[in-house]
Amino acid sequence: MHESWYRLLSILVFTAGFWEGPAAVLHRILGDDHGTAMRPVNYLDAPWNYVVSGAVVVATVVLLAVLDKGREKALARERNAGAARGHAG
């Protein structure tokens, strides 16, 4: 997978995680938001929306770590392939 796909996926995961995690909590606390299509976690009642928002933050961090490891492995494969081509030529 090309590095640009990793960057795109990282941006999308971070944006969704931030929007459903900290942003949803702030909307609930500051604006008494009880859910919209953009913040479905706020449809939940008071204690559960905070629990789910925390779980979303944890899942976001895990997914970003997985994407970063995959990117590092892809870059290492490209370096090894380039080194092998350099020795063969």
C-alpha cells in the first residue's frame, strides 16, 4: 500500500475519532447536545455517552498505531527492495 493511502486513512481515522470522542463530549457539556447524525454517540444517555466516547478515543489510538506500524513495514519493504535492486544491478 502506498504511503499516501496510509496518510489518508490516518487522517480519516483521527477525524472520526476526534469528532465522536472529545468533540462529542464538549458538545454534550457545553451545548447540551442530545445527538445528531454527525454525533450519534450523544443519542445515548448521560453516563453511557461518556463511556462510548472514551472507547472511541481508545479505538482511534489503537487504529492509528496499527496504521503507523503498517506504514513502517511498507517503508522497510521498499528500502529492502531498493537495496536488493542496487546490489543486483
